[in-house]
Amino acid sequence: MASTTTTERPSNCTTAKTETICCKKTDIDGLSLYIIIIASVFILLIITMALMWLKMYKSLIRNIRNLQDAEQWVTEELTPTAPKADPVLLNSLPLKNHTVKLEQGAVSTSAAKSQTTRKISRSQRRSTQTNSRFNKADLKLDQLIKAGREGVFYKAKVMHGTIRGHSRFTCKVSKKGCNHRQVEHEVSVMQKLGTHKNLLQLLEWDITDAPYMLVMEYVAHGTLRSFLQVNQNKLSSDEDLQHLFTIAAYHIAHAMKHLRSKMILHCDLALRNIMVHSFPREVKVAEFGLAREVTRTWSRRGSCKKDYKERVPSRWYPPEYFKNDFYGFKGDVWSFGIVLWEMQTFGTLPYPDLNTSEEVARFVCAGHRNSEPEQCRPEIQQMMMDCWQEPYSLRPSFMDIVGVLEHILENDRVSVHQTYSLWLLS
């Protein structure tokens, strides 16, 4: 018995050692796995931070470029010029007849040399845009339509021959100091938009030498704002006024739907920038000086950046612009709601009780909106409120807006038909 007990002790000791070694190996494997996990998380964190820094660096470079552009613009604006009139006040003035002939060659020798140098470099990049195909001296500017911040619109006609088969036009003449690159971009945007019955069509242009000139299709009645103000008494007595406003809104929304399909932000949609040839069906969205092309890779984050505060029409801009410096496609929808309000009030300035852009920004960001217009039909009032929803993702698209307006107009037609049928039966 004693010998048996003695031989069993080494076996038990060997088993204990083996279990200890296995436990140590298990501990080592668990520690290795833990170290690998920590290292993976650390590497992932480094990659994420590197991507964030790269994004911040690119944003910084963009901001520097914007500041450089702004500095150049401010330098141009500080050059002594005649005082600029308020565009809103000019739009409210009655139209006056003007006869103006533009003469070529009225540029100093030094300016001509610098413009020639710039012209050569530009022609290598965009020869199709700088080659003028008409003579400025042949154009006669008859009547002022409106004066904007950077250009003046006239009714015009050509004294010899025609331009693309037209003898009468709407002509935009740039003001002194207007940036050539911006005018060039405006031409590019209008070319990309192509032909649409509710967009003011570009026929020809001459942006080789200042003053730059865009020749567009003729409109008989100027801006929609001035048209409504001049004809307010007549329109107010029309029983079908709300129906007429709805038709005009439908055609404006159609134009904006076309812009959306071309991935273009208007960034300046307002009643003063809509032209009237025949109210309410022939209304045409115009003025693409602030428009921005949005590449499809930007998707919904395409934005109209705040290049120059002075150029921003704050009363038509959405709260996300003031809060986050962002203007997307739903920003144009917000502006469309303001246009509906302007129509209902016959061209009243939005937020009439507020005097400055800062007051407007605070008012809008606090959740306040324009007051409800009198006599406005409920469907249009609801559409305004939908266009002014926050966050912007809750606002309808222009495709949605066109569909709703089509439904309203169809209901109007059914109502008129039923009324006429009852009248016949009686």
C-alpha cells in the first residue's frame, strides 16, 4: 500500500503542471487578442482623424479662396462711383422711356490693353462665350425695366436687321465694376438651362468688353412685381384673381422644376426676377447672376455659398443659410413660398416691419414667418407654410409643388364646369 501511494504522487504533479501551462497559454492568447483589438481600434481612430483633418483642410482652402474673391470684389466696390440706387425702390417706380445708344471703343488705352490681354487668355478657355455676334452700336435701349445691383434691364430693339430672327429684346447691361467672371458664369448657366417656356431665353451676348451685354427674348410687361403694382386696382376687382395667381404660380414652379432637373440652384428667386409677357401664363423666371451649378457628386449638399454678404437677398433666404451657411434646393423652395406671398400682397416687401438684414435673420431663425395675406385661398396659404417648414427636409420638392398646383387647377376647372351646368339648367 505504501509503494502504491508513492508512485501516484508524480502523476498528480505532472497533471497540475500541465493544467497550469494550459491556463498560462489561454491567458496569453486572451491578452494577444485584447492587444490586437486595441491596436485595430487605435488604427481606425487614426484613419478617421486623418480623414477629418483632410476635410477641414479642404474647407480651409475653400474659405481662403472665398476670402480672396471677396477681397477682390470689395476692392472693386471701393472704387469711387456714383451712388447706387436701392433695387427695391427702383422696381417700385413707374417705367420711364429712355433712348440710349451704346458706343463701342469708349475705353481708355491702358484699359483697352489690359482687357485685350485678359480677352486672349479667356478666349482660349471659352471662345464660344466671348465672341460677340452682334454690334452693340446697333441696339437701341428704349425703356427701363428694372435696375438690379449689378445690371440694368431694358426693353430694346435692333436698328439694322435682326438677331436670331428677333427685332425686339430684353437687354441686360452690366454696371460699372461688374465682375467679368460672374457674367461669364451667368451666360454658362443660361446656356445649360436651354429652352423652356417659363425661363427668359438668352439669344446673344457680348462680354468681350465692358459694359457686358446679354440679349434675351422680349417681354411686354416687365417684372411681375411692377405688373401687379401697376394693375392692382384692376386685378383686385377680378373674381378669378386667386385662380389667375394659381396659374402664374404653376408656371413659375414648372420653371423651377426644370432648374432642379438641370442641377442648378437659382439663389435669387423673387417677384422682381420674374418677367411677364402675358399674365398669368407667360411668366418667365429670369436673373441668373447668383445661380450655382451643383455637380451630382454633391447630391443634396449642393450649396450657394455666402460669397458677399451685400449681394445676398436676405428677405428671400431660408433660416439654414443664416444658421449653417447652407443653401440647397429646398432653399429655392423657401424662396418660392416668399414669391407666393409677394403675389398675394401685390409686390409688398417681405417682412415689411423689419428694416435690416440682421433683423430679418433673427426673426426667421426664431421661427417667425410672414403674416397671412388677406383673401388668400386656403390651398395657397398651406403651400406657403409647407415651403417655410423647418428643417428644410420637410419642405416639398418642386415636383410635389407642381403636382399640388395641377390638382388645384383641375378642381377649379371642375367647379367652373359645374357652375356653368347649373346655370344652363336654371
